[in-house]
Amino acid sequence: MAKQAEYSLMHAPAGLLDYYRQMVFLRHFEEKSMQAFRTGKAGGYLHLYSGMEALAIGWLGAIRQGYDYVIAAYRDHAYPIILGTDPVEVMGEIMGRAGGLSRGKGGSMHLYDPDRGFFGGWGIVGGHTALGGGLGLACKYRGEDRITLCVLGDGAANAGIFFETLNMAGLWKLPIVFLIENNFYAMGTSLERHAADPALYLRGAPFAMPHERLDSQDLVKVLADARRIVEHVRTVREPYLVEAITYRFAGHGAADHDRQLYRTRKEEEEWEAQNDPIKVLERHIEEQRLASKETLEAIDEEMLKEADRVYAEADAMPHPDPGEVYDHVYTKMKPEAGH
Amino acid sequence: MDRDPDVFCIGEDIGKYKGTFRVTDGLYEKYCVEPGDWLVPPFHKEQADGIGRRIIDTPIVEPGIVGFATGAAMTGLRPVVEMMTMSFSILAMDQIINHAAKIHYMTGGKITVPIVIRGPGGAANQLSAQHSHSMEGWYAHVPGLKVVAPAFPDDAKGMLKAAIRDDDPVIFTENPGLYAVKGEVSDDPEALVPFGQAKVVREGSDLTLVAYSRMVHVCLKAAETLEGDGVSAEVVDVRSLLPLDTETIFASVRKTHRAVVAYEDWRSGGFGAEIAARIGEACFDDLDAPVKRVGGLNVPMPYSRVLELECIPDEDDVLDAIRNLA
């Protein structure tokens, strides 16, 4: 635990409360997403970020938002919201509405906001890491001081394409942070059962890049680590591999009804009690006397109302017109007649 | 590459090695000279052996190559990816089909992928089963991609220019048997050959031969042979598989009333089969005979030259199909 003096150097008190509001909102947003799924307003796949909020908030708090590039996989609701995308458009996309972030063409797994630096939103495990490599290549090609934050899971860290990407990133010295969100489960397969060596951060070693493993449920610590590493990548211009230890409270996806098939309720309860990023942040706030319990409860209620408002506004959006099915297959061309 | 600083080439052995079919010969020497031209500076003082910024020699990793190029294209750069042979693009299928082709649609139009993936595709000389694929049919099946297969030098130049300037992902198939074909090309840097336009390369009245890539030349030879027999064959060079110019093809079939579609790919399910299906749908009343397909034998490509020649469609196969047109 960092000492009092370190806190005041790292953040102004108002900062922690803003992060707290964001974190609580994200937790409620994910719960509303699940409600959308259960009531048939969202279909297909839905992957919730509950329990991992400190990771996204911390790392996106360390980059230059709107300038640096961010790319993630399908557990992606949090990133655009933190970067400033209207959560109504995100929920609208989850519900497949015309006013959704991808015009209803993508869904929960395919959220994009390139103007804010968010490049998705991908459904093929590990596949997007090569795209992240390309984003880093573009920065070096243009001689920019932009960095790329490429987020992936512990499951994706086994994909061949990830190793191809690490090799080229290390070989060409591309300014990319590869952030493995290790929540100990590749879908329903635990880390011990899918990784020959569970020290995933060591995968940076063969590819000429610094690499480390970090605990990630304490936002204050995540912010400090992230700022240090982002600064390194921005100035030294080389890739960095980070294995972030975290835990997802929800199932892999909405169809994951029986988590006890692959993990114990006891393990879940331990993480929820001792390492819920919301509770950890509350402890900081209370220790620094930044706000009272009543204030925090009021924030929770306010964020719940906000999540309800977002849900209602998204649900009021119309569905796409059937005629839109041919839009955006190509930039200017429609698929040809008679095909 | 002179016109647009965002255009760069990326692939295996395209720089220092000059490209296995010499398509990129000379580009490394031209574009990797000044200190700022290097992605990775030269390793040895006396040699130009760095990794160029605009001509990028990669490790042998097709999925990674296409993925990196796609990622760079998402930021507005315009990569021209070489697949050493289009057979190797099979490794990169997920990046081509699940990523590059789908991005503009999945993002609701927010992100574009102005990438060109080019390379030699088709059989050559005893390259065996893993190196002899015709991939254009696989890709012409995928919404979101554009697929072209020029048969003549001027089309190759004009269509490559058009492909590079196109904001959509383009698969540009070359046939190794065509690299030696010589012809007039335009010096005009703005002479583009647009996609979606087939071309009648030989006029005729008794039947229509529809073909693309190397099979256009085979059909032209067959047409000459037929002339000696008093049969007048029209040859349509498809050039652009997706988008496909059905207007030109149908107009020809409506004129001649007989059609043979010829392609090098495996006959069953090759893209020519799609063309044949569409002709049947649209021109049924104008046809005096069923539409015939001439394609490669449905077997993995054997190594033995004797067997290989059995598999690759040639003039005799085209003439056989024509003689069997009722």
C-alpha cells in the first residue's frame, strides 16, 4: 500500500472521486447490458467487464486520450465509454439499433470510435493483436510520438498470431503496450490448464521487449504503473509486455450460466470480498477522507439512475431500416445486382 | 509510391531479395536510401541491409503480415501486401476474411481498409499441391472484398493503380504464367482501369467464351483454331471478378446463344461456376445449349508433370467443351 505522501503526489483528491464515479457507472452499465440480453434486446454474445474496471480506467487514464490508439477484444464496453463515447450509443449498439455506435452492424463485440482512438471491438481470440501491431507500425511509419495500447486476454496470449505480432513489434521496435488482462480463465479453461508456463509476462523475453507482471485491482497502483510504462514506451520507442492480474466476476459471456463447471464459488467470493476494485478504491477514498460513506452511496445511486437513463434512451432508438443491410459493405459501391 | 507517401509495400523478400517473381525489383534501392527511409536502420555499415520504411521485408508470417497491414490501413496508410504466392494467403484467411473484409461493415462505415493484397496465383511448373492454388474464387465469394485478375499488361498496370487508390480491400491476382506476357502499357500515370468492367477481347458470333487471367489467352488460341473450322468465337475477358460486369457477359451470350466459362481453378465451385450460374439465370431464353464449365481437375495438384498437365485446363479442354455444345 502506498503511503499518504505518494497519494497526494499522484492525484488530486477530486481525481479519485471522478474515477470512482466512472468505475461505479461501468459496473451498473454492465448490469444493464445483461438486462438487455435477458430481455431479448441484445442477442449473440455479451462479455462483461465487471471486476476488471481498475484496469481499463487506470491504463486509459495514463494515455493521451483521443491521440493514442487503443485496441481490445470483445470484452470491450468499458474502453469507449472511458474515452468519452456516449454510453447511449454503446448501449444502442448492444441493442442493435440504427443509432448504435456501429449503426447496429456490429453489436457488443464490435464497438469502434476511431476519432477518440478506439479501434475496437474484435471477436477472433488473438486475431486483433496483429491489427494492434499495424497501429504501432503506422505510428512509427509517420514518425509520431503516439503509442498503441493493445489489450488481450490470457487465452489470446496463446494464439500464434500473438507471437507473430510480438516478434515483429520487438524486431521493428514499435511503440506498443501489449496488455494481457489475465483473469485466470480462457473462457472455461483455467490458466494451469491452458498455459504451459503460467508466467505469461515472460513471453516478452524472446522478443526483445521489457516485460512485467502487475496486480491490477487497485486503481491507484494501476495508474502509477501505467503512467510509468506509457512514458517509457513514448520516450524510448519500444514495445512493452504487461501481464495484468485481474478477475472477472461475471461469466465469460452471457451464455456462461454455470461458472462452477470451471471455478469455485469460494474463489469468486474471495475476489469479490478482498479485491473488488470498487471496494479497494472506496478504502483509499475513506482513508484519505475524500468523501463519507453517505457520499459514496449517493454516487452509487446517481450512477444507477444514470445507467437506467442510458438504457431507456437506447431502448427508445429505432431499429435499422431493412434497406440498410447493403450499406457499408464497401465504401462507395453497393454489392452488385443479381449476386 | 511517388504520388502518395502513404503507399508502402510489405511482404516476404520483396526488398533486398527483389521479390521472388521480381515484381518489386528496384523499389528497395529507390526508396531505402536516406536515414529517414529506414524502419530499422542498416545493421552493417557497408551494406544497405536495414528494414525499409516503404519497402518492408517481413519474417515469414502471412497472418501477421496481413494483420499489420490491415491495422496500418485503418489509420489511413495504403499498404500493398505481397503474398509470395496466393496459396500462402490461406494462412492469412482469418485476417483477410474476418478482419480486412468485414471492418467497414462491422464499424458501420467508421473505418476503412485501403489495402491491396497481391501475388501470383495458379499453377506453374510442378510446384505441387500446396503451392498451386487458384484463390481468386475463394475471395470473390466474400462480401467486402474486391477481386481482380487481369490478363494483359495494360490491364495489370491500370488495375493495380486503381486497386491502390481504392478505399476498399482489393485482392489482386497475378498468374505466374502471365509474367512473361508483353504488351503496350500507357505512360499516363492517371490511366486507371476501373473495376466492374469486362472486355470483349475478340469479337465473334457463334459462341461466347468467358474467361479470366491465363485462361483468356487459352481461349484466344482456341478461338483462332475454331476460325479455321469456320466457327466464330467471341472471347470475353472478365478482368474483375468482384464487382462482376454481368452486362457485358450477358450481352455477348444473348448475341451468340452459347456460352463456355473457362477458369484454371478446380472446376467444382470455382468462380467460373458462379458466372455460369448467373448466365443460366439471366439468359435462359437466349441460350441454345446449356452453359458449359471448363476448369481444373478436382484433385490436389500432383507433382509429376505428366499428371499436372492433366489437371491444368488447356486449349484441347476448351475445344472439347465447345464440341459438346448441343
